[in-house]
Amino acid sequence: MDTADSFLPFLMHSYVAKEAGGFLYFKRFAEIVLALAFFISVVPPAAEKNADAVSTSASSAILMCADSGEILYEQNSHEKRSIASITKIMTAVIALEQPDDQQVKFTLDMAAEGTSMYLKEGEILTLSELTKGMMTVSGNDAANAIAVSVAGSREKFADLMNEKAKQIGMTDTHFVTPSGLDDEMHYSTAYDMAILCRYAMNQPKFAEIVSQKSISVKYVYPEGKTQLCVNHNKLLSYYDGCIGIKTGYTSKAGRTLTSCAERDGVRLIAVTLNDGNDWNDHTALFDYGFSCVERKCLTDNIDIFLPVVGSDKETVHIVPEKECSVSVIKGSDSSITERICLPRFVYAPVKKGRSIGEVNYYKNGVIIAHTRLIADEGVTDNNQEK
């Protein structure tokens, strides 16, 4: 039997294959098949079954797996509400996308009411140092300074915030201020803020800042000045595994809190809006989430032998370049699908480690994990000296 003929039935046993542009695309259904129950219910079976295992005092709340976006708990999660200083997550995201050494000279028009770094006129800091102060002591003055420096005005910066919100899938959010001070047209939802948290925590510079219980902010001018900023997020000390992210409060919004915790490779995002018991509620949400979620390796079943042309060896062993794992609810079918892209064959020689194809993992049509598929061995051609 021809090698290619024997290869395809092997794959078709576990995959559905489609050819396009000389490549084969394989969509695997075994073990990661979409569960019918998922389409019937918004809340996955395991989460629905234990829905009474946790509750909050919040007006709106959500608990989400950071990697997959799986919702483990929600309460009025799409209700538009004032969000206070958790707004600064978006301000920080935009600030950290600018050049690290961009300097900002503080002027009196950048001052703001509420929480502050107590910046003085004429002082100069880089954007990254301002971001550190803004995200730890929640400096409204730092937020204004960032906005004016990046966009020329707070209004123009709000346009950047709203544009970024649309880009990352926040559909029920509208920003007006960089700090989160109350405005009738400044709002978001628990769900949208969880989306923002997922995005932000995937940015290394951002994640590093919000994980610090305290941080030293260095000034460009006065030269040598430093300021110790103690993070307002008490969960960093209160909850084992907490790695961020931001607190907030105004009289209109009440207490708002976004947090992220990680244990055994499982990362969870919690958001509460208008919650007077937020420290305890986030603790309860995380305890519940870690009890019902586990880490699942998606790539451990990929073991492919691809036909080789021009070699005494008939096939080359193809493996994932790296492991792809995702958080799933214990005891439930996953709603994750896998799509493999590989050529029908490769020509010798093949160097070990050579990229041959790729595999993508999707949840609700969105890629949640990706890795290249590489040759696990070298294959010589017929003309190469042996």
C-alpha cells in the first residue's frame, strides 16, 4: 500500500480532514467534541450544578477562566454600571504600549480629585513609572498625566480607550475619563471588565506591576527622587495565589474590584461591581473556581507520521513544539475544538525541529491556544552520503 494511502485513514480515524491550497486541515472531535449540553445551557453543566455553592454581595459579578474564557459564575454580568478606578486597567494597557522611556512633565491641569500620587508641578516621570503609581496607589493625577501625554487631552485619550475596548471584544463599555471618576457616560459591565483583565494580564509588563504588594517609583526630575507606593489590592496578601489586579471606589460606583489568582496552572479572573464585601466575595469565588476546574493538556494526543518524498525513510514523526493546556470544568465535556494544518507530504531532507505545520485550539470560534508542529527527527534524502 502506498504510504500516503495508509497515512490518511490513520488520521481520519480521529480527525475530519479538508484539503485547501495543498494543505490538509484536520478537525478532531474525539475527546474534545462539542457537548450538546453546552449549546442548551449558557452555564456549563458542572457550573450550573454547583451554582448555589457560591454567592456574592455584589450588584454584578463574574468568575472566569483566564485562558479559555469559560464562565464559572455570573450575576448580572452584562448590566452596565459605574466602574470607578478599575478603569485604570485600560489606561495602563495603553500607557504600556508606548515607548518605555517616554517622559511626562506634570502640570497643574493634570491634577485630579480623589486618590493621588501627589505629583507636583514640574516633576518628570516616564510613562512606565507613572503607570506603577497609578496601578498601586490608584493615582488619578497619574492617570490624567498619562492621558494628556499620550493623546494630548483626556477626551482624545478616551477615544483611544474606546477603540481598544472594541478591539478586544468589550461590547458594553464606554470610557470618558482615564481615572474612572464618575460620569453618566462612563460605564462597563462585569463581563467586559473580565475580558479586559484577561487581555491585560497577558501583557508581561502590566502583570509584573499589578502583582507587586509595593513598588518603588523613580522620578526623572527631581533627579534621584523615589516614591514607595503600597498596592491597595489587599488580596495580594490575603489570598494565596493572587497575582493582581485593581481596586476601585466612588460614591456612585461603590466598591469595585478585579482580581486574578493562579494555582496549579489554573488562572481565574474575578470581577465584582458595587460590592461592600468584595475581599471575602473574591476569596469565596476563587475557592469555588479552584475546586471545580482542572488543567487539561490539549496536545498530548498529537502523534503524527507524515509521508516523506525522496528518502529511504517513508515518514517523519511530527510533534507539537510546545504543550498547550487549558482550564476545564472537572467532569464535563469540553467545548474546545482542534484544527491541525499540515502538508500532504514533505520532501527530504528534513531537519529535526523544522516547522512543518500548526495546530490551533478554538472555543466559541476564538483561538485560545496555538503551537507549531515540528519534525521530531531528521530525515536524509536519497542522494545524501550515508
